[in-house]
Amino acid sequence: AQSVTQLGSHVSVSEGALVLLRCNYSSSVPPYLFWYVQYPNQGLQLLLKYTTGATLVKGINGFEAEFKKSETSFHLTKPSAHMSDAAEYFCAVSDPMNTGFQKLVFGTGTRLLVSP
Amino acid sequence: GAGVSQTPSNKVTEKGKYVELRCDPISGHTALYWYRQSLGQGPEFLIYFQGTGAADDSGLPNDRFFAVRPEGSVSTLKIQRTERGDSAVYLCASSLTGLESDTQYFGPGTRLTVL
């Protein structure tokens, strides 16, 4: 069974600092990988996804992530944090070979705190 | 355009009662998903619809949970004999096709509290 590990339930950065949110997955085949952001009282919004092709994926709001098969990782980064980036971030995987549809398995989330 | 909407936004009920949670997906989306998000956890898959049929209900925790999508659009998640452990945020998502590379669009959720 697939699983997702997000290291750090909380990450604190200063405004303007680098953001790094970690995600490792466990899967028997290279999965499809996703990062979602959840603002308070709002639904999850897709930041970016990796399915095939280029392993460095750029998303919305200046975020990007790199799929590293050898490290089974898909860490999320942003060069310069903004106050509006404060939210909960979820990494998710989907096994493209197993179910025939996009059955997402989510990590437990990382809350990003941005201080002035 | 309108996104995924869910009603009610909050539902408080007593143990043993029956509840229905509604999801209105994005128009034209054939795939619809229900998830449950407990406090401090990520969303957990409950059920997937392709059109009117439940293609995968392997995530439903027990037979007290049931979901329908009779016309291939609106879906209702039904919980019988609610228990305190059912308290969570129930999320609905829809996608255009359901394919593995698709994008799921989530609603804001229904917060269910069972007293």
C-alpha cells in the first residue's frame, strides 16, 4: 500500500526566507504526486502535480517541487516566503497502475507559519 | 465559474441520529469523490463515483455510511446511527474525467459534530 510521510507538522519561516516542505512516499511504482494547500475554512487547492515528463514541476504562487525517484521524495519549495503563504500543505500520491482512477493518499499535512 | 459546493457547512447532531451531507460538483465533471478529514490528519478517501455509479467504495468505514449520485451530478453522503467517532470534516471533490493525471477540485467541506 502507498503511504506519504510529511516531516514536520509545523514549519516556521520569516517573510522572505526560503520555504522547504518535505514529502517522502512509499510506492512500488513511481506514483503521481501532488501538493495541495488548504487555507482556513476553504477547500484544498492544487498547487502542482507531477505525472510524467520533467521532474521539476512549477506550480502556482511561485511554488515548485522536484520528483526524485532515487530518494522517493517530492519536496515543495519557494524561494521567498510571503505572509499569504501561511496555510496547511498536504502532499498526496496516486498509483497510476493500480486502481484505474485517481485515488489520492494524503500525508498528515504541514502547517506553514510565516512571521514578519 | 462555480466551484464545488457543499451543504451544510456545519452540522451538529446527537449520537444515534441520521445525517445527510450534500455535494454539488463542478458542472460537467463525471468523477466525484468523498473524503473524511479528522483533526490533525490529511483527507482519507471514502468513495469514488464515475457518473451515477460508485466505482470504488473501499474507503467507507462500515455499513452505516452510504453515498448516492442518482443523476450523475449532485451526491449525498448518508450516515446512519451516528457515533461520536464520526465527527470530522467531510470533503467532496470532483474532476473532469477521473483519470489518474486529472485534477481534483475540492469543496470547502462539511464539519460534522456528533454530540
